[in-house]
Amino acid sequence: MIIVDERVREYVSGTVKMQGRTQDYHVAEPTQPYGDDAAVLENQLRQVAQAMTVQECQKLSALILREGISGLLNRLGIKDE
């Protein structure tokens, strides 16, 4: 366990690298808005992309560039007309 008290904050803020910074930094868990479907979808898409191989990512990127989002949705069978 690391305890950061006021003395530690003062020491760190006095270092050369931190003297030019004015923003406070806080360590926290990433926020996940509840009930925000767009955020959930974005997170799921990010997880899928991270699980893909480099070759799979390149092929998906080429497909999106070639056919666009509408073409990708058509291929997936989820395009709204």
C-alpha cells in the first residue's frame, strides 16, 4: 500500500518535471456511465479490436475503407433501411 499525503504531494510538485504542470492528477477507476448504450457499444468494439490479430485488424480496416460503414453493416445483416 502506498500512502500519498500532503508531504509527498509537495515533494512531487516541486520536482522539475512537475513544476510546469498546473492540472491535478488523480488515480481512479475508469468511469463507465450506467445506461449509456453508446459507451457500452464503444467498449465492446474496443475489446473486439484488441482481441483481433494484426492481420485481422488490417483486413477489417481495408473492408471499412472500401465499403464504408453502410457496407459493413449490410454484410453483417444489421443495416437499417
